[in-house]
Amino acid sequence: MGWNENIKAGRDAFYKGAYEEAERLFSSALTKAQKLGKTDPRLAQSLNDLGTLYHSLGRLTEAEPLYRKAIAIDEKRGDEAWVDIAVTLENLAELYKTQQRDGEAAAMYRRAIAVFEQLYHAAENRLGMAHPDVVPYLKSQASLAEAQDKTEEAEKLYRAALKIEEHSLDENSVEIAGTLGQLAYMLTIRGNYGEAEKLYKRALAIEEKILNPDHPDVASTLIGLATLYHQQGRDTKAEMFGWRALSVLESAFTQNHRETSPALKNLAAQFAAQKRYSESEPLLKRMLTIGEQTLGKDHPHLVTELIDLAGLYCDQDNYERAEPILRRAMKIAVRNSTKTDLSVVKIMELYAWLLDKLGRASDATEFSARAAALRAKVA
């Protein structure tokens, strides 16, 4: 099997959730690419693909050096590698954001934005503002602005991308539906619920017509609508769309697939906000069980699920039940952390707060001190 076949098969395995097989194939591709030369674009691509796999699996300390090596290779390739550099910079920024290494994440985002701005202006000068080839650069910049919580800027960029697509593509294209959903999400965050609802409904109509009502992409739009209605206090509609999204994902991936997690999380959050704890709890437990079965019981991706479940018990003042769950989350996070991982500090601070609620003052003081010491090192 050659490099191309390894990469293609690895991506297929990754998409299907066959992570061990994907790792084997990507590693094989990397070995082959290392024989092609130190600046061969296939070497950078192999590093980025393997890094993306590790990133997705929560193996952040393994992903980071792969991203950095890919960037270094692409920088030597010059102008032809701009897009590849920007993509990997964005991946590295997302990794740092996960670890709450905010300064380093911001630096990577700034570098990525600078690259995308060069690409955007080059495309604008070459093709004209209304050319659809400009759209990916606009949406990439919007995504970066969104990741930095620059919601007004992100909204403007998504609107610009949508305007170009509406003038150059069929009105029922899935590309337009995707942009409508991204813009609707931004409008939801910014509180423009009326326009967001119209855009989500328009996206949903396109997806149901072109893809089919049970396509996984439809679920993302349904979750967006559920979130929108929940924020408006229209809980009956929010729940209806939330359950429908879950049903779509279960049909597409099976009930115990990780891809069902966004819908489970959405419904659990809705119920928790309404103090319907007995309905939220089994959904959070199901998410955790799926993660344990597919990733292993000590995988770093479980930290979020554990914190969500512990938080649900804390909302009910059931601190005794929350304590072992949060302790487990903290141990997993510490085991997989780096010296500059601020997320561990925040979990430790949360655990200290919980210990204080349990009346374990000396233990709370100990963990507060440990958290303060780690925070000082990160700063």
C-alpha cells in the first residue's frame, strides 16, 4: 500500500471511529513520507493527519510536536504551502485552547489570520470579490474570529461568504445550507434570535431536500434550533428538536457511537436548566459510558463528561456524590496535562471548592495551594 492509499484508508477509518486502525495507517503513511525528503508536502500532511487523530483522541502532548513539525516543513515550502500552514496553525491554536493556554492559542490564531488575510486578498485581486473561490478564506477567518470570541467580526465574515454563495451557487446547495447554519449560530450567540431561526429553518429545508431528513448533517442544524429555542425559553420546541437530532444520529451511527454525544449533551443541558435532574442524569451517564467503551476509562476526553455529571450533582447540593466523580476527572486531567495546561488548574480549584462544601477544610486548603502554585507556573 502506497502513501496515498494509507492516507485515504486512514481518513476513512478515522471517520468511522476505527481509531486504532487509523493510527496504524497514518503511522505507516508517515514512515513512507519520511523517505521522500525533509520538505516534501506529503511529510507535512502525514504529520498533520496523525496529529489531528491524536488531538481528537485527547492525546494532546503527542499531537503538539507533530503539528509544529508540519508547520516547520510547510514554512520551508514557501507561498504554495500557505493554506496548509494556516490549517495546521488553526489546529495548534485549538489544541492550546483546549488546554486553556490562552496566550499561546491567541498567538497561533493571529498567525493563522495573517495567512488567511494574505490568501483572501490575493484571491480577491485575482478573482474578484464575488468569486466563490474567495468563500473558503472568508469562512476560515470567520471560524478563527469565532474561536477568539470576536462574534461581531465572525458574523460579518459569514454574511460576506453567504452573499457570494447566494450569487454564485444554486439556492438549494448544501454549501449554502452550511453557511446559513454557521451564521445562525453566530446570531444565536449574539441574541438575534428572530433572524437566526429563519436561517436555521432555511438551512434545514435545503438539507432535508438535498441530503434527506436522516442525514447526520441535518442533526447539526436540529441541535442549533434546539439551542436557539432553549435560549428563548421555548423549551417544548427545544426538546422536540433535541430528541429528533438524537434520533437522526442514532440512526446514522448506532446508539452507542461517539457521534451521538452532541445531541445527548444538548438535551442534558436543557433538562438541567429546567431542574429536570432525573431526566438529565441518564443522558450524561450514557455519554460517559459511550466514552468509556469507545476510548477507555482513563481517556482525557472523558474529563468534560465527568465534570458535567459532577456539576449536575452539585446543582442538587449532592456534593458527596459529586466528589469521587470530580476527583476522577482531576486525576485524568493531571495525568494528561502539560506544564502550561491551565485547564488542570481550574479543575483543581473546582475540586478545592467542592471539598470546602463537604466541610473538609484542610483538604480544600491543600488543593487550593496546589492550584495556586500551578497557576503561578502557568502565568
